[in-house]
Amino acid sequence: MIGVFDSGLGGLTVVKELLERVNQYKILYFGDTARTPYGTKSAETVTRYAIENTNFLLERGAKIIVVACHTVSSTAIPVLKSHFKGVPFFEVVTPSFRKALSLTKNKKVGLIGTRTTVSSGIYQRLFAEADPEISLSTNPAPLLVPLIEEGWLRKPETRSIVKKYLIPLKMKGIDTLILACTHYPILKKIISEKAGKRIKLVDPSEEVAHEVAHFIANNVEIQKCLESNGEPEIWVSDLTPNFESIAQMFLKRKVKLNKVIW
Amino acid sequence: MIGVFDSGLGGLTVVKELLERVNQYKILYFGDTARTPYGTKSAETVTRYAIENTNFLLERGAKIIVVACHTVSSTAIPVLKSHFKGVPFFEVVTPSFRKALSLTKNKKVGLIGTRTTVSSGIYQRLFAEADPEISLSTNPAPLLVPLIEEGWLRKPETRSIVKKYLIPLKMKGIDTLILACTHYPILKKIISEKAGKRIKLVDPSEEVAHEVAHFIANNVEIQKCLESNGEPEIWVSDLTPNFESIAQMFLKRKVKLNKVIW
């Protein structure tokens, strides 16, 4: 199985992209809804949670781990890799960075994400190593997650808040914008409208799914280990009446959630 | 010590009110910042967290437990009382209900709170038992917590969102509004402005602090057990650079946060 985890249900945007590319293999998803969100929490706490989530997926038979959460991808990957030696990990930061690197013409890249992702400084390091001429401008956009989870996708307040978050980045003249949080693709239309035609968007869900598909296609050993087909199996650490409709918003199809008993 | 806990830092509004009334006794606070918020989580998960938080406070010497969290007060009190027999518990729902009951003239009461608080139905039950003629109108207002935690206290988007949440309650003709979440008193000015002069606000922090002060004043045994004075001791389950300024916003004074090592 392909294991995917996120702090909550936002990572289902990654499952949606995976289903479009590798739907011959079974996907196992874990959303840590009992402790969500991660983006306002410390790197230390986020790392502890990420280890527990990975353990859950491996115990249930995952052979590949896809970290759909940008906050975990920014802060916990080295620890995860050393803790779970030999397990192939995929995360959303590196492919998003690569895509932005290939897209930018004027070498001015922008990024919106959670506070913890932005303050991790990981994108700054990646761009500085790849091309010191690239200037990266970042702005934490913490209100977008609650607005999306409330389903306020077309309200004037959401449009106004998106605009506020983008103004400082537009003033820097960026031509590429990384949506560094699994939730943000849901607001792609408004973000794209407020960013303007000249700014290209990087959607991490698409990039990581592309990378996973490529890895599997070129790895016969892994292909043999992966269970084939079946509906994605979705687990959460907490379940409220509200969650199935949120999950459906991300996955764009009806979905059954299973609650983990700790 | 007087133990106080909340899902995060919002419960410091209760500590502030306690300091104004019983500052001769030491206060021990626990904010579960590693798992905050509670208001979007299930009653089952919230109850499990509440038991762990109470254990922490009792182990560190608390003799009274004040549940500053509205979500816990709405869902977990019977379990807490049966789990920790003999421990005096105070919660924010009952005193807020009593205050609203005494304030309303036209018997039309409104309430804003988290989803879990609103769907618990506890206020509906209390009012129905006390006076079946009272009609209670509720509206979940889940975006207010993130807006407050972001410090967006005077932004036009916040004003507009507050207005949206109040419209259906005003249309019901309420004359009293319960602010059923520890965070909301921070927005009291905007809420009061948008509610209009004819609606009186009930602030749970003031009501529970008043009740605790009254209990202690009339209970010599408890007075002997409580450690006197000293600065409030504030513990959190997660710590980020952002938290001390959020804590200061609620407590209206500089504050040192201690992180629990689980």
C-alpha cells in the first residue's frame, strides 16, 4: 500500500492527485484530526506526531510513505528518514521547490504557508543552494486553513484575506508562487485571480504525486510489494459529523472515514 | 493551588479574572497547546484530553479545578466528576447560563461558540429546565478563535465575520448574548458594537471567576489547602515563539510559559 499522512484532511488533495496517476495501487491515508492543525505548533511536537503517524501506516502495511503535510515536510524529514531506515519517504517540499525553480523567469519566487513551514527556512536553503540569485519572499497565511475547513470558499472575507496575504509578495514582483500547504489548492481559483495572470502557481499535491508515480514506475521491487487497487482506505484519529463533508471537498468524491482507536 | 486548564491560551482570560478576585492564592494553569483547538474535535476526544489535563494539574498540587474551556465544560464535566471523585470542579457553562437567565427580559437568548459547544445542546437543556418559555438561538462561530490567535482584533475582515455570525441571532430578537468560548471576550468591543446597545453580553470568564471566589470565601478547609500568592504558574504542552505574545494578549501582562515534557 501507498501510505499517505497529513495533520488533518487537507492531505486528501494529494490522494486525489495520486488516484489520477497510480490508481492501480491501494492507498492508505491517515489524517491526525485529533491533533490538527500542525502549522501553529513547534517543530519538536510536529516531529513527534510525524513519527507516530508513520508507525501507524507501516503497521498497517504501507511500503512507501508520502508526507502530504507541508509543516512535517519542512521540519521532520531528516528525523523520519533516520528513524525509519530503508523506508522510501516522499515529501511535498522538494518537488515544489524544483517546480518553482523551473518555472521562474525573473528569479523572484513567492511562498505562502503555515507559520511553522515559513519559519523552518527550508525553502530559503534549497533556493540558496540551487541558485543564489533567486530571491524568495514568504508570507505566513494561517487564516486560510480555518477558512477552507469552514467551507468559506467564495465568501468576500476569504477573497479579502487572500488579497491581504498576497500584497507583500506581489510588491516584490514575484512571477511564481508556491502554495506551501496542502489545503491551499482548494482556493486555487481565488489565489490565482488575486495573484494575477503573470504569477504562476505551484501546487505541491500535483508535484509530489508526479514524483511518487515516477518512482513506482521505475521500481519493480516496490511494484511487487504494493497491494493492487481497491478504494483508498482512510483513517482519522478523531471523527466529528463535519469531517466527511470536509473530506469530500478535498477528495472530490464520497468517502468513508474510519476512526483509529488508540 | 487553584488549577485552571484550557485547550490553549484562551483560558488565561479566566486567570485574569481570578487574579482580580482571589489573588491571595496561587494559580496553576495548563494550556494544551500541542492539541489545540478542541472546539472542532469530538466530545469523546475532548473528554480524553480533559482527563489528562486534570491529572496534570492534580499531580502538581491543584486542589480546585477550573475548566476554562467552553468545549470541555459542555461535554466532559459528568465524566470528570465521576473520574475524579471529591475534587471540586468549576466550569464555565453553568454560571454563564445563570447570568443569561437573570439578564434576559424578553426571554430571547443568543449564543455563539465552537461547533462542539453548540452541538452539545447543554445550554438548550439548562434553559428548558429553568424556564421553558426562554428561546435560545445559537450560531457556531468557529473562525473567531483563529482570527483572535492571529491578533486580527481590529481588521475589517474580523468586523465583517463577527457581523455575519450575529445576523441570524439578531433576527431572532435576542436581548442577551452568551460568548460561549474563552477567546471571545477579547473581541468584546466589536461584538458589542455589532450586536447593538440593546443586547447585553455574558462573559463566562467573569462569571466562573466570581463563582470560584465565592466558593473559596465560604470554604475554610479549602482556604487552608491553597498555597498563597506568588505569580501564576503557566504550563503548556507545546511552545512556539508566537505563544508568549498570544498569552500576553489574554492575560494583559507579561508572562513566562513553561513547557511540559511528556
